[in-house]
Amino acid sequence: MERQELSLMTLEALLKKEGILCSCGRCHQSPVDQVELGRDNLWKIVSMAEACNMRHPVVIADRNTEEISQKVRKILEEGGIAPKFHLLDTDRPEPDEYWVGSAALYYEKEWDGIIAVGSGTINDICKIVSSMTKLPYILVGTAPSMDGFASNTSSMVRDGLKVSIPSACPSKILLDTRILAQAPMRMIQAGLGDMVAKYVSLCEWKLSHLITGEYYCREIADLVQKSLDTCMESSSRLIERDEEAAGNVAYGLVLSGIAMSFAGISRPASGTEHYFSHIWEMNALEHHMGHDLHGIQVGVGTLLTLPVLKAIGQMEPDRQKALASVNAFSHEEWKKFVKKVFGSAAPSIVKREEEEQKYSKEHHKERLEIIISNWKEIQDIIAQLPEEEWLREKLRQTGAPLTPEEIEISKEMVYESFIATKDIRDKYICTRLLWDLGMLEETADKFFR
């Protein structure tokens, strides 16, 4: 198998069934085998369904996407396919047990495929149902709002905790740029917010590779960077509902999902900025309150995280300070903090830490020596981040929220969320680095008090 640079390949080439031999030594494969991105292309759903041997697929939509789903069903019927239909009877389903159960309970033995009409949450729900039923799955995306189009995980709320669950992935994705450009502007802003997050996630992935030895693939990172560059070049036209710009964002989001599938982890696409959003969403669900779109929150989280990373790049590690801080760390006080921030999800967080031992003094000492020995390289990685004001302007041009206050997140919640981002999963991010340096609380005080 000939080795090729991922970032130089066409989308069709990236989806080759046999996979791609990469310079990292792995063979990368995506469960997606076809992506159709273009104008007025819904008619292609017939050939896509036929390729999956669907004769009686179920079309799943919510209230917001019901009108488009009716067009999809009509096109299928005219093509000789007899679809079923299931409506998630809400304009905003949550990615949780209730709505997965709602779809699963309506399962009929006549179903021979699943066609989702929607974007983020509908896609995540249908990926879970597809995984449960082993039915082939096609996604008709209706908004360029998130990067999970082509990933084989679902971002779900389980037992009150936001988790990434392995799931099925659509084998085929259909994106009509006319529909994408006419999506609610809030969803378009969310898509851009989910893309700008990649500046942070790529930086933290590289830092983690250096400090913890976590798997890292430069070619996957370059692929995500290419998709990010394409999105940012056209972002100013999103407010005009420019179809090419909407298509570019959708393309970038699809590539990000493919990158996650290639890596086998969410690392290329999410980091601290996503954990801000996860915590805010979990808190809202805990208290039965509303919350903003994931990508909107991620965009705000990116603007909160970027200056922190820049500040880390200006620090100098102090071995004695770091060791003293860890020696003073109290697991009992930490558990109280976790209970305060995560509520009913706290036991899951505590149990996970017992297994992962992120706060082990022995493990910390090993990481600290690596950090100190490689500090110049750490600074060089951080120096590659864009300027905060440039990124802020890119989001501002679309009318997207830029601050926690604009999405009704309190100052105290931001402060606590920042410290708690290190606790959600065993992923080495900037707050874990700050904890290792003994600088977490004073950095939180400096930026978020």
C-alpha cells in the first residue's frame, strides 16, 4: 500500500475502503464511504439508500427538520423506496437516555436502514440506535453546526455525565449547501465555534504527546489544520448565508470527524474548550435549565482557553513549587469540589479517578521532570497558536456570542468550570499541565475571578 500525505488527498481518496498507510505507522480507515456535498443534491438519497440495500428505511427527524424530512421521504418514494417515519416530537432533543429510548422503542422489524435528517443531536442519537440495531445508517445533514458528522462516537449525557460513547457512524453523508446556508444562523455560528476549537485541541494534543507519550499523528493534525484554514478563509461570508462558505464549514466539520475516526480518539478535535461546554451543559441538565448550542459554548470556551495557553507559554516551571502544591493536594477537598460542580455525576468522576490515578504523586513527579526537560519545546508549540483578537474577530463577524455573559454563564461558573475541566476525562489538557506546575488556582484567579 503506497503511503500518502493525508492533507494532500481528496475527500474521496480519504474514504478508500482499504484505508491509508500513514507515516505514523498506522493504517487509517473511516467507516464513512461516501460524502456528497453540493447544491440541490437531495435526489442523491435514492442511490445512497440503494447502495445500502435499503427498501424500508426509517427516516428520523425532529420538529425543526420535519419539513426537510418530508422532501427526503417524497424523493425516496418517487425512487421506489418505501420509507417509514419517526418524529422526535420536540424542537430540541437532548443527547440522553430518554431520546435514544424514544427512537429505540419505536423500532420495527421492517426497518432495514436508518436515515437521519438533522445535525448534532439527531446524528448522535441515530448513531447509537444504528449501533444497537446493526442497521446501515445515512445522514442528511441540515446545518453546518458540529463536527460529529463523520465520527464513530456519540457525545451523550449518561447518568448526568457528558461522555463520548463508541457508536456506529453514517456510512454515507448527504449535505446540500442550499439547505446548509439557510440553517438558523445560531447553528451556523455553532459550526464555526466547533471549528475554531481545533486551534486549542491540536495544541493540547501535541503537548500531551510530548508530556505523556500519548499517540499523536502529524498527518492527522495537518488534515485538521487544513480544514480549519479553509473554514477561516470563508468565515466572513457566513453572515451573508453564502453557500460556498457554508459548504466550506461543513467540509471542515466532516474532515474533523474523519480525523477523529482515523485517530480512534476525539483528540484532534476537542480539548479544554469542549470541557467548558460539557460542564455547562451538565450543570444545566442537573438543574433542569436550558443551555446554548454545543458549538456556541465551545466557541466561547475557546476564547477563554486561548489566553490561558498563551500565559502558560510565558511561565517558567518551578520544581519545588510544583512538588509542594501536589503534596498539599487533598483528595477529600477535591471530592467536595467535584460534588459541588458535577452534582449527581460526581460519583462517576470520583470512580474514574480511582482507576486513572491522574493525581498520583508518583505519576506527577514523572510528568514534571518531562515538562521541565522539554519546556522550550512546550513554549514553541504554544507559540503556534493564533492571536486571541484575530480569532475573536472571526467569530464576531458572524454575530456569534463571545463571552460567557452573553450565553448566561456566571463568572463563578466559569471559574469553577475552568478548574473542573481537568476532571472530566483522562485527557491531558492545559488545566492538567497547570496542576502539574502547581499553578492552577492562581491562574484561575488571574483570568476568571
